[in-house]
Amino acid sequence: MNSRIVFFGTILTALFYRWIFCQPVTKFARLQYYALFGQKVPEWDGKIRGFVTPGWERVREELSASFREGREIGAQVAVFHKGEMVVSIVAGSALVNERDWEGGGGSHGNSFVNMTVEMIHPLFSSTKVAESTVIGMLADRGRLDFGAKVSELWPEFAAGGKDELTIQDIMRHQGGLASPDERFKSSDLKDLEKLGSILARQTTNWDVKARKHQMYHPVTRGMYSGEIARRADPKGRSMSEFFREEVADKYGLKFIMGVKEEEWERETVSEQLPPPYLVILKYIPQYLMGKLVSANTWGRLMGGDTHDVLQDDERSIVLGFIRKFFGSAYLNFAAAGSVAGVVEGMDKIEDINNVELLKLECLGSANGLANAEGMAKLADLIRKGELFDVRGGAMEVGERVRDEGLGFDLAYTACGYGDDRFLSRGLVGWKGWAGMAGSVLQWNEELELAFSYNTVLPYMRVGKPRGNRLMAVIEDIVRGGGG
């Protein structure tokens, strides 16, 4: 009897997982969002809105394919080539954030609406591109030196074992400050003077003098770089104010760090939807079994669809955390506290819709709002050297080493841009960054390209496969002589 139960249980489990593997991501999303919002997510209407310059039609085709295959609910894409915008397209639906400015009450709109080119959207860590740009601009103006100790600019910073840390250590995520000693309250974050004092007394997550680790700082890098920028700027502006005055307003970008009330009232802000959590059922077996099952076999199990097959670096993440548990558990604790352990009220991906978080001037690593056009234009301005000298020290690339927070090898420039972030995807020569929910902001100097992608549907892939597919298309267009 027991053997029969095991046998039939195994068969039923296999059939269940076969069904799970073959479901598009939006299937899970629609089930979950109906339960959360009490309304149906609209089916894609088959339309791609916006413009595509002749020769770049394959970008539109790729975005269409992503929607047809059940990868998207709403998305924006923009591409610049040789300084000209050649693609600005949008498709699908979004919820409009209608929370109150005071207190952040209220919620999303009553129903899904067509996503538009003009809508701005939470970027998460793609905001780091703007953060690094401010630091690069201040260095270019002689206001800071990447190799100098932070304490030379900010004496109080030397406390807690931080006295030897340089500005480039902070920007390259090598300062050991990913997880703070205390969780920040919203009242602490609104007062930059008070926050500076709190940041200065933090201790490092490991002995940075004895051990050199690189660990991605998802939230705290923006806090530390913001205070560095405020002290380096002769006007004493916050990083948010500096970027608004010196970049966004000057060049006409829809790109905001720390939204102001008039901006909140003027702009249409789309909601970041929560992840479709059931999709993790696709990934758990892949994480646990790793290379025991080949990528081709996973693809066959998924009905020939390889999009949801984890890349080698994604599949190795769990094994890496297990190894660290036995060899250097303190790195696991630091990584675990680097997101949910930093700011009160910032525990879930959808918490970024909270107006109180979006208006903060100290979250330059995480709380940006932009549309794809503004993102791509920023990348193009950086690429062309219009904001600072890209031949200078800001773009000096550090050693490519294992990032203990992300789980794969990575190098950063001195001002903090990721260098060849998607090298394992065959995308070479790109700089910039990407966001937890899926946004991508990158540029390629050799190909004279700038690219951005926004999505309302997160599904927590380190490899950002939807953005990577689009990047591969635009690379192929340029290398093939198109565009």
C-alpha cells in the first residue's frame, strides 16, 4: 500500500510540476492579482505604441514576442543610437499610483489603464546610474577624489573601523556597509544632518582591513554616496537636488530621485506590481539541482521554452550561500540584511509604491522614478561625455571579482557603474545597471548605443532575461549594419 502511495504520489507530483513549468509568468500573475485587487488583469491588446525608426523594427517584434509568450503586463523600451532616439515604444497595462502626498494613504487606481510612453515608473537599483553620475560629475569638477579616504571629506565617518575606506571603495560596493547596525526609521531619513550622524557611527559588516570582499549594497550605497555628494557640493545640495538641477531639468529628462510634491501632482506614476510569487515553483528545482540537470533538459521540461531556464550564475547562487554558511556566515547575514533590514516599511518589492519612500532624498540607490525615454537619454548623455569626462578616473574599472551579495563575478567603475554586468549573457562592452524588479539601464560606447527597459511585472531574475533579449536584438541590428 505504501509503495503504491509513493508511486502515484510521485506521478502526480511530476505531472503537477510539468504543468507548472509550462505556465507563462503572466498566468501566475493574473491569478494572484485577481485575489489581491479583485479585478482581472487585461489581456494584451496586441498593440505596440510609440515610434520605431526604419531599420529598428526588430525591437518592436521582440517586445511583441515577450507579450505573446506571457512575459509582460506592461513595459516601456527606449533606444538611442549615435545620439539619436531611434526607438520609444510601450505596450500593455499599468495601475496608476494615486496615493496621497501627505501620509501616503490611498492606493493604486481603480483599474488597469494603458501604459503610456510618458508614465514614470519605480526603477529600484537602476537609480544607481543617476547616483553614480552625480559622483562622477563632482569628481570631474575637482570636488572629490576617488582614491581619497572618505574621512578626509567627512571626518566623523572614520568611526567603526571605516577610517581606511576610500570613496571608490564605497562606490564599488567594497566598504562592508551593506547591512547597517540598526534599521533606519523614516524620521531619520528625512533629516539629512541626522542621517549623516547615524551613518557615521555604523560599523562594518566584516573587518575591512583584514578581508577584502565585494558585496552589493542594494540600499545603503545611496545613503553613503548621498552624504559624500552633499559634503562635496559647494552648494551643499542633496544628491536628489543636484541631479534635478544639474541633469534632469537641464536636459529635460523625466528622471526623478526623491519626488517633490509638484512632480507627484504633475506626473502619472505607474505602480510596481508585486512579484507573482507562484513563479518561484519554476525556479526552486533549478536552484536546488543546479548543474545536475542540463539547461537543455530544463528547456524540454518547459515545453521547449528556454526563457525560464536559469542561467549558470543564477543557479549557483543557492550553492554559494550554502558554502558561505559553512565558511563565512557573516557574509550571508550581511546580504540578508542589505534590503529588508535597512529601512522600516521597506520589506516587500511593492513597498516602493509608498509615497513616503519615493519622496526621500537619501535613497539614491533605490527610489528613482523615470520613463524609458528619460533613462535612455541619461545613458546617452553619459556615453557621449556630456555630463563629465568619461576618459577620466570616474570610469576606471576595478578588478572583476565575485560579488558576495549577487553571487557572480563583477567589476565596477570608480564612480559605481557596473562594467559588463551581463557578460555571461554574451553582452560585451555594456556599462550601467539594472533594477530588482527587472528594469535595465545600459550603454555601449563601441556600438554608440544607449538602452532602457521598464516593466511593471517583476519576477526576480538576476539575469534580467527580458531586457537581455532586447539588448541582444539592438546589438545585432548595429553589428549587422542596420539602424
